[in-house]
Amino acid sequence: MLRASTILSHARLDKELDFVEVSKKLKIPQKYLQAIEEENKSLFPQEPYCSLIIKDYANFLNLNGEEILRIFRRDFNRESSSSPLRRQSLGITPNFIFKLSLLVLFLAFASYLYFEYLSYSRPPKLSVIWPENNLIIDNTANITGQTDSEATVSVNGEPILVDPDGKFSTELKIPQTGLDVTIESRSISGKTTITSKNYHF
């Protein structure tokens, strides 16, 4: 089965024409005519210009332009479907980039909402550094700790200041009879985390 490039080449040679003559008469760049006959796809013009050139070229050589174009498309469609090396790769178009950007933004926003929900619904973190009995001077215990930045902290029911980083500290008088110390951290959703320690002498 003859290929379109072979039919065009034979017809041109039968008429003893070279590429320069055909290029001048059809006002088509010589490199395109030569690329079509040599099947050099890297030099093919963009569509629809390529199809128009093939039809004009075939008609100029007294061939059926529509038929030659059909054969040409058959040749290259068959090649692209049979050779994995010639399959058209996924093109990165502005529309593709736009859709990808929307997807990334959606996933980022969904992740933000998810982590905000977890932060809102879970009890706050609470870590406390309890001074040992032998480090308590003048019956005063210096208690420090850290919680979530938006949480509130109370010691034995008395609120204490929490800085923007979630750190807090307080001094507590420990009577000779001993004291149970309870520290509570409460989130903005009302969830609480409680820890306690018993001091005795």
C-alpha cells in the first residue's frame, strides 16, 4: 500500500519538478514540501496549515487532493497508534495548569479546615513542670507549663495568664499540711485537660 509521501514524490519526479520550482509556484516554503515527502514530522507545519499544503501540493501535481490528504492522515494515525514511542505526550496547557492550581488550592483549603476541626474538637495539650519538694523554698512552689495558645489555664480553680506561645507560670504557697494542686487547661470549644499533684511535707 503506497504512502501519501511516496505518491507525491513519484508524481513530482514524473513531472520533472524540483522543490524550488514547486515552492515558487505554490508559494509554499520548500522545507515543508521536502519534510512532507521525507516524512520528517519534526518539520511539519502546524494544522490546519499542514493539511492545506498537502491538498494544494497534490492538486498541483494533478492528484486528488482530498484522497491524498486522507491517505496521509491514515499513514500517520496508524504510526502513532502502533508505536508507543510516537504517542503524543500529555501537553501542559494553560487550562491544565489552571485546573491543577484549583485542585491544589482546594486540597490545601480542605486540609486547613480538617486540622482546624481537629484543633477545635480535641482536648488541649498540657504539660506541667512540677517542682520537687526539696526545691520548694519558703513553702512556695514555682509551677510552669505549656498548653495550646488559645486555651485558658486555671490552678485550683484560679485562672492564670497564658502567653501567646501557650506558656504559663505561677507561684503557689504550699502549707505545712500539704496541698493537692490541680491544673486545668480548657480549649475554646470547652474541652479540658487536667493534671494534678499532691504536695506534702
